[in-house]
Amino acid sequence: METQEQKAGFTKFAETWNGRLAMLGFVIGVATEYLTGQSILSQIGLM
């Protein structure tokens, strides 16, 4: 069983969740661009 100390820092657990959340964010970003017709940068006013 993993302890709290093993879940901090660059561990397999942390990197797995980081990768999952990055993939989720990418899919949401692409879907948002598709549905609105604007890029992410345009939506937040940087372009």
C-alpha cells in the first residue's frame, strides 16, 4: 500500500495523473476550438 510520502514529487503515481490530466486538457481545448470556431488564444483575448 502506498503512503502519502510516496505520492509527492516525481513519482509514478504523480506522473500518471499528470499525463491523464494533460490529455484531458488537450481534448477539451481542441473540442472548444471546434465548437466555437475560435482558437484558445482568441478566446482569452491574446490574439
